Amino acid sequence: MALNEFELIRRYFRFSEPVIGSGDLGVGDDCALLAVPAGEQLAVSTDTLVSGVHFPADAPPDLLAKRALRVNLSDLAAMGAEPLGFQLALTLPEVDTTWLAAFSAALGEDALLFQCPLLGGDTTRGGLALTLTVLGRVPRNGALLRSRAQAGDLIYVTGTLGDSAAGLYCLETGQDNDYLLNRYWQPSPRLDAGKALRGLASAALDISDGLLQDVSHIASASGLSAVIDRQAVPLSGAIRAIAAPEQGYSWALSGGDDYELCFTLPPEQSAAMEQRLAAIGVRVSAIGRMIPYTGTRVQCLDEQGAVVTVETPGYDHFRC
């Protein structure tokens, strides 16, 4: 028997309930109801992922589900927010029960893992696309913003960069590299790191469009320029094993989809920050500094101090 929209929701998307407080309401009614604790603010972010644009058309449904939720949770991490839940608008070309079972099982696993319950959404027919809205909580006036960097601040990143772009390269060329493929399909949203940076970082965001492009967002929002030391940009051993340094740095500077955090902070806060992130097992690297505006938002220098020219600084949906 063919499933209608409501049967589809009941069968595949009732795998979690809000855990915020009594009286909260998730899937099943016209709206979700959430209580935000006193002294906190609601953080909200929406992303759309379209087949053939943001993920391969033949993407395995379980990996697609995990990637979709994690890249959205990364936006909460960038603000120093903790998850409250998410909504999903799912557009499907057809009702494929095998696909839906794998997708919903993996989505439910990550919803539980990250304590981020499904709070409703919508289903409709069309080309495969997923729109997720994540909701989080953050202490009032405690969110990490892009606009508060100061000249003299150091620029840091968590983890290693370029792995996701290298993973996509492996996917497209048929190379079997579990580490890099996992970094593409299952990025780790730095939720704990975002919380640890509250009160220390002056500005922050997650690296989704490429390091240089995303650093330029901090620089622009703060009215500054940024200088990046290419040699300090952290590359994984997995990248160094499959690519020459120039290719590795190209992936790291402009590949995007890393979902690591990039943040700025005054030098005198470095020791406290490094101690907090070490306590939660997060690697951090200083890669540059913020300076007064020079007319150019971001400059990348090589080991000789020469300016590195990057043809495509990052991803832009509408670049011609």
C-alpha cells in the first residue's frame, strides 16, 4: 500500500521528542512548542542541501542524513550555542521505503547523539532536497559573533583543514580513503569547542565556504583586514599522503565544507583558550592575525612572506 504524507511522517520521523522541559511539544501538531530558559537567547539557523549541488545524486541515505544534520549543528557551534532541536523539510522524487528507512534510522542516531530532537517539518514531492532549521540556546549576550574582532587579535582554527574537499576528490575519483571520506560525510560539529570559547573569543564562525572566504567574513563584519600564514594552516597526515603540498593547501584554503571553527581572540587570552580546548581534546592552531583595514580583506602569505594568489577563495552559489 502506498504511503501518504502523514503515514510517512508517522513511520519514519517520530524517533525523538523534545527533552528541554515539561510542556514542550515536537512532531505531530501544527507547531512545535519550546520553552527557552530565562537568561538565554534562541539561536536559529536554516540550510538547504540540494541533490547534485551540495551532495552527489547517488549519496547513500544514511550518510546523507548524518551530513545534513551535522553541517547545520556546526552553525550552532559557531555561535557557542547548545542544540534544542531541529526541523526538517524533505523533498522527495518518490516514496522509496528502503531509502527512507536508512535515512530516518541514521538521522535518529545523530539526533540522539547530539541531543537534538526532531521538532517537525514538512514533506513534499520534487527533486531531492533537504532543508533543516536548527534551534539552539545560548546565554543572553554570550553568543559568538563575527563582528567583534579587534586589530591585534590572533586567528585560530580547530582541527585540520582541507579534509572534506580531499574526501570529495576521493569520492569523485574512486579512491578508497576512509579517513577523508568520513570527514566529508560525517563532519564533527564543534559544539563543545564553541561553548568553551564563550567569554574568550572575540569573533567566530564555522568554515563552510573555504578558509579564506570565511575569514573575509570576519574581517568585513569587524571592519578589519586579516593576514594568514599558509605554513601554519594545519593539514592532516591523510592529505599529505595523497597530495603535494600545493594541492593540500589549495584544499585547505578554499575547499570548504570542513565545519571546523575559525575564531579570533586577544593574545592574552591564548593560554586560557588552549587550556580549555585541550581539556576537551580539540586541536587548535594559530594561523594569522587581524590588522587594521588595508583595502584588502584577507591576504595569505607563503613561507617567504610572498602573497599567495588563490584563484577561487571559496564557494559561492552564484559565482559565474
